[in-house]
Amino acid sequence: MQFTKKISQQIRNYLNSEKKPLICVVWPTATWKTEFWIELAKNFNWEIVNCDSRQIFKNIECVTGLDYKELKWTKNHFFWIAEISDTSWSSAKFLEEVQKKIEEIYKRKNIPILIWWTWLFFSSLIEWFEIPKNSTNPEILEKFKNKTNEELFEELKKVDFEYSEKTHQNNRVRVERALEFFYSTWIKKSSERKNSEKKFNPLIFCKKIFSDEERNFLYEKINFREEKIFLDSIKKIWEILKNFSEQEKKFLPALKSIWIPEINFYLNWKISQKEAIKKTQQSARNYAKRQMTWWRKKDWVNFIE
């Protein structure tokens, strides 16, 4: 990905007009965003801030497609800081900690670059969602453990149909959080309002992938990459998984990343290696599709050819 003079000038113009600048690189998975932010960091010597909920966790970097060698020469934050067993990294905690870090960067007279993204993490920061800071309620969560995704989703539809329309049945974390929020506060998750105070006016870059030809090329690249990552990660993920119970594997956020459940199914003889690889490829393609759909609707994003 070429870092052009046009992009450089666009950034400089933005910096001249913003008191609290924030640069974001939010391209879909497998679309050369690493090359782009490396060029960005080299040209401007800024600080990298991770916005991916999985790259927070130690020891699973092998399944995120990120090599530490690519980061070691940069000033970076929120990479591999939490143990796999840590369940405290909610969107509320991320929002609080990252805002603190961004303010620290400003005090150093430097510019933060947000790279990678998990939807709720990123949106809570950029689109100013008010995220409740209530702690998790173990008694409520305990009631969810023996329910299937379908049962929980049907329950969500009854108490907050509007939110269920924006949530996939198999996104168990979001469904559980919405139900927990409702039963803890008796307020619907869908009734949350955005904060009226705009904290940032970010400059957001996203790779333009709109044509069928571009999408097909991306999906081919994803298929190739996912197979390689899967095969390269099996041994290390096995060493990690054997330290956790099957119940923990289902509910720990770090162990629900793409690749890990599929590797676990394969290692437990539930599916063949070929089936496991196909499932990871399909999950990654679906993820990329959701990312492209999300950003295509945003008219304030700078799309790069």
C-alpha cells in the first residue's frame, strides 16, 4: 500500500485544523492495513493504540496475524497486556483506559493512531456511546450458563426486541450483556443514548473494497492466510487450551477468537482438520464482510483505493 503525497497532505491539513487530532486505520481484515500504518508511523513518528479486543490478550498473538517484530520499533499501547483468564476488559473499561492514554499522548505533544478495531470498543470511543460502568452480576450470569444461544436470543427478543434486531443470535457475549444490563437496571439496552459531548473528530482511513472483483480477491487472500495461521498455531493453541476447562473455553473472551474454537474442536476429534480450516476461513470472510458493510455506510470515512 503506497503512502501517497495526497494522503500526507490530507493528514497535514487535518492536523492544522484539529486541537485534539486522532488518526484511525480501520480497514477490513487482510487488507494491507499493517503496511499502511507502518508507513504512517514512519512518516510521522506517532504512537500506536490498539483497538482490538483480542490483541489485548497475551499468548494468542499467533492467531491474530500480527507479528511483534512489526511493533517493536514503535511506541505502542494496549497490546498483549492481559492474561487469557482476565474477564475484566469490558467495553466500559476499554473506553476509560484508552481515553486516559490518549490524553497522556496529547500531553507528550504527540498524536495517537488507533489501529485494528473491535466494533463496540471502537464505536464507544469514536461514536460516543454511553457505556454503563456497572460491574457484572454473577448471579444473573450464572442463570445464562445452561441456556443455548437460541434460548438467550429468544429471551432478548422478549425484553428488548429493538436491540435484538441489531445483534446476531450467535454473538453470545452481546446477547448476555444486553440481558444482564436489562435485569440489573430494568432499562433496555436499545434505550441507551449517545453522549452529546463530541470528544474527538477523528480522521479515519479505510480501504475501499466495493467491487465484486476486489471482494473475491480479498476472500482468496483470507482463505490462504487462515489456512496458514491455523496450521502454524495448532501446537501453541493446544498448549494453551489444555490449561482450561471446557466451560472456560466457552466463556473466556480470549478463547472465543476466530481459530481457537475451531482448533479446539479439531483437537477433541469433533471435526476433521479440513473442516476446521474451512470453518475458520468462513468465519474470517464473514467478519471481513461485516466490517466492509459497517464502514460503507459511514460518509465521514476516507476511503483509499
